[in-house]
Amino acid sequence: MKLLISNGRIIDPASGLDQVGDIAIGSGRILAVGRVPADFSAQRTVDATGCVVTPGLVDLCARLREPGFEHEGMLESETSAAVAGGITSLVCPPDTDPVLDEPGLVEMLKFRAEKMHRARLFPLGALTRGLQGQVLTEMAELTEAGCIGFGQAETAVVDTQVLQRALQYAATYGFTVWLRPQDPHLGKGVAASGPLATRLGLSGVPVAAETIALNTLFALMRSTGARVHVCRVSSAAGVELIRQAKAEGLALTCDVSINSLHLTDHDIGYFDSRARLQPPLRQQRDRDALAAALADGTIDALVSDHAPVEGDAKALPFAEAEPGATGMELLLSLALRWGESQGLTLAQALSVVTDRPARVLGSSVGQAMTGMGRLAVGAAADICVFDPQATWQVTPEALRSQGKHTPFAFEVSGMSMSGRVRATLVGGQLAYQGTA
């Protein structure tokens, strides 16, 4: 189908394009940007007057909860939430039930996602069988099935020798390992170590839990030559180690979650389980360091860290509540909020959820993803159209995700979100269209 997006402000962070114009789409790809050929005849038109037209968002961490946790989220509900948030490509961790450690499971998940014609799904395979940290998975077979990298989700590899062998194997075949840095022994608490956790009587997770894991990981990267993506760095000290490792030339990328970027441990309030998260919310100095590092490129991408949780699992004492929060529908608005706080241009703010994560994903699969995160002739027509002036409030009714819990809920934060998605295209097809 031929489709025309008309009269929108076209912003392509990758090329620096920022102009009002039209985009012509045909056969799932972009045919023209800015000025449309006179002989182009659209079968459908999306009026983008007053809106920004940008590449579809790329989210490097979103749990869809299927298979195994359908009571918390399903492919249908969570991919609907993704496109409602302007997300056209997403990476899902392997901590499903069963774990994504068999090719058949990966193929089934990708097949089901493709049938829904919503966001493109890029699964991570388990680095070790059952995420038990003992036996390596068949990474080559999982890659053939569709995995773009390998990780442990929230489960650390306790045996350093196993981790070394995993990195050696991954380096040999050019696979990327995705790991969240947390020492398994120091990381058993439920809140960030500090005065607030002490006052509330909550078990703490010290910054050393992150820095020890990072130092170990970087030492193994030096000896193996492996390529690693560090998931959801959470501390100022962690940022500094990553900055040094990048300067050293290690094959390293990293991301930060919307939660760590905007919130601190004080947002726990009086044991609000909506702020029970992994990694735990840290102090203001950490939040400020993360925001600055995302701006200067030390941190490569912003992620939603989407983890829908059912109501019963959150209606428990803080320490017993299941960690996680919904996030995909908030990613765009919180990227814009961060950009404004840092004094950045709209293109710079959008870059951390479009072309920069697309480059991470491209390097992860060992080749450039065709046009992902870009608005260029010949690229796949994965596009987000949003109204930057529209405001909205995060309420259960406003969220399409099956998970309704987030520390950004209006009743908690009193925060209104700026930027509302009006249309999302995936492969040239209208996957979502909102109301004005």
C-alpha cells in the first residue's frame, strides 16, 4: 500500500535532517523524504500537521512476559503498548518460562510476534542453560533461530570461569553478550544502600555490587576480546568505569533505564512498591551522573526496562513485592523530558531512543540493520508521528500494557507527560493510530 505522511516536522537524528515536509511510503519502504514526486499517488494519507515525524523508537529492554507469565503480560497486550508508545523495534530478555535456551522456543516467539504485525521483536537467548550459570547454551543454533545476542537477564553468572568461557565462545563467533552488572552476593538487597534504606529498614544494595561486576567483566573482555552490552547501569561510579573502558578501546556499549534516569531512592516514599525495581533507585548524584553520561555519549541508549507486574504481586510489603514497572508507553515522553532538562535539541533527545540504540542493535548482530532508526530513502518505513505539545497523565486507563504499575503514575508523581504518539508505522503499515 502507498501511504503519505503529510506536512509534518521531519526529524532524523542520524542525518541531522530537521524540516517540514512529506514522506512517501510504498512496499513497506520509504520512497521519498521532504519532497514527494508529482506522480506519487497515495492510497492513504496521515496528516502530521503540528506533529513531529521521526524514526520508530528502538527499545533495548522490554519484557513481554510470554511464554510463562501471561498473567502479567501477553504478546498481544505488550506489543500493542509498544506501538502506542511509538516503539517499532524491541529487544526482549530471555527470562521467560521456559527460558529462551532452545531454538524452538525462539522460533515460536518470533513467529507469534510477526503474525501480529506490530513491533519487530529481537529476542536475546540465554547465555547459560536455564539461566543457571553452569552450562553454556548452543549459541550458534539460537542465533540461527533469531537471537541477536545472549544474556542472563537478572541472574548473574556466579562462576567466573563459566563467564570467561562464555565470553571466549561469543568472541570466537562474533556474538554480543548482554549483561546487567551486579555481584550476586552483594546484590541481594531490595533498595540502594544509603541513609534512606537504613531509615526504612530495607536491605541495601551497595554501589560496589555494580562496580565489582563491571571490573570483573572488563578484565574478562580484555583477555577474550568479547563484545559486551552493559544493561541498565545505575551508578555514578559505574558510569566512570564505563567511560574509562570505552576510552581504553573495549568493544562496549551500554544503556540506562528511564527509572534510573529520572528517579531516586526518595521516590520509594513510604514503602511504595511501584518503586521496587531492579536495579534499585539510587541517590541524586547517581541520577545526575547518568543524565550527563547519556548526553555526552558515554551511555549509548535509553531503555524502558518494561516489566509488567500483576496487581497481587505489587500489593505486598515493599521487600516482598515483585520488582518491575511498565515503561514502553512512557519511553518517548521521558526521553523528551530528559532532553529538555539537559538543554538539548529535540533531535538530540530523540537520538537516544532511535538511531543510537539502532546502532547498538546493528553491532550486536554483526551487521547494519537496514535503515533501522533512520528516515532515509530505501529504509524500512518504521516511523513514529507524535504531537510534542500534547500532554497526558499516566493512569491505569491510559496504559495499554497489561501491567498498570509505574512510579511515574500521576497519583504518585503528580507529573504530566509531554509528547503523545498519534501514529506508528511498522514496515509501512499503520500499526497504531491515536486520537487528537
